[in-house]
Amino acid sequence: MKPNNQTTWPMQIIGHVSSPYKEKFSIPRQANLVKLAKGYIEFLPDFSDIDMLEGIEAYSHLWLVFIFHQTAAQGWKAKVRPQRLGGNKKMGVLATRSTFRPNPVGLSSVTFDKVEKLPNGKLRLHIQGLDLVDGTPIIDIKPYIPYADVIQQASSQFATDAPISKLKVVFAEDLAGKLKICELQYTGFKQFVCQVLAQDPRPVYKQGKEDNKTYGVKLVNWDVQFNIAGDNCLVCAINDLS
Ligand code: SAM
């Protein structure tokens, strides 16, 4: 084989993600942990030919290949401390799904929803269960093929099971009217917030300890404020994002 001395390969962004997660805080550590996370990929004009997606409805799930654009500038490290392991244990970056990689490329399997072509020519691919922040650049999409991608005997000695939803989430009674408005703009919003907060988005070192802080997380069009005491999470305010 003739060696190929090329050490970089130019790539193009084909589109960007519109995500209900407006910031990294509270995004689950993997796709499909929050099923009600609904978003879409809007393709750039050069990649808005609907022919490109012909046949995609045949698949229930898709792989997204994307750029960790919000952490890429921080570079990478050979060893990282995965939050999933409590943030204390160091592991080789390529043995983790850390965002701080030699190439800031991520891979998520998401649920296919539908293809939409807008009257203005924009092409959107709607997806669910995403773990990506709003604006994430997409470099490729591939079908999820069960016979090849589901490996029944696959094992891992780390992160063996999906993280358990730890918290019981309730909403302050005076939020009933606001929740109805939110529901009109994002069907399933209340349940979506429950799924996000049940996983306890706080840093690992805060979890399981007394915590008087009121946290805020930007989801869809709102800043959702909450307090956590023990295993209970109270959503105390939902404010419009300006
Ligand atoms: N499923 C992907 C993978 O395995 O490559 C992502 C896993 S990574 C551990 C998931 C985390 O990436 C999320 O919790 C979120 O904080 C972060 N994230 C999501 N989108 C990002 C982006 N565009 N830039 C940087 N970090 C991002």
C-alpha cells in the first residue's frame, strides 16, 4: 500500500442542530436518556437538496457525527476524568466519550422523526433523544443499522448501566398557567423538564449533599429554575428567555 502522507482532511459542516438545550448544563451524558428532547438539523444551503435524504424514513434511528464546538477551543488531554466515574478517576481520553478529544468529533444515535422542506427552501431533519447543545455543527448522518450496530454480547467495565433518574420532580402550584403556555410551544414540555431534572444535572460533587442554591437551566424558550433537597427537585420558576 502506498503510504498516504496527508495528515489533515478538510471537511464541511452540512447543517446545525436546533436543540431544546440552550446551554451545556443539564444535557444528559448520552443520547436517548431524555426521550422527549426534540430538535432538528437544519441543512446549509449547499446541502439542502431533499434527494440527499431519500430513503431515510426507512430507519427508526440515525447516527449523528458532529463537532463539540463549545469545547473544541480548550484542546484535548491524554487523560480525562469522566463525570460518570465521579470525576475522581483518570482514564485515557480514547477510552471515554469525553468532549476533549484530539479531534473534537462526537457521535450520537438519535430517533428519526420526520423530514421537512420549508417553503423558503430550508431542509430540516427532525430528531428526538438528542444530547447536543443548540447550534452544534453536523458533519455527517448515517442510518443506524441494527444487525451491525447492536452488539448483544458487547460489554464495558465502566459505565455499565444507564444513569438512574435520581430525583422526583414537582412543579410549584403557581406554575400551572405558565406550563400550559409552554406546552403550546413545545408539546410534552413538562415531561421533558421532568426527564432532564430527574437525572440531577448538578456537578457530581454537589449531589447527595445539602444544597441551598437555586439553579437555572435554559430549556427551549425558558429559564427553568429549581431547588434540590434530598431526592426531591422543586421547579420554582419558569421565566421567558430574552
Ligand atoms: N453521544 C456523544 C458522544 O458519545 O460522542 C456525546 C457524549 S458527551 C459525553 C455529551 C455531553 O457533551 C453533553 O452532556 C453536553 O454537555 C456536551 N455537549 C453537547 N453538545 C456539545 C457541543 N456542541 N460542544 C461541546 N459539548 C457538547
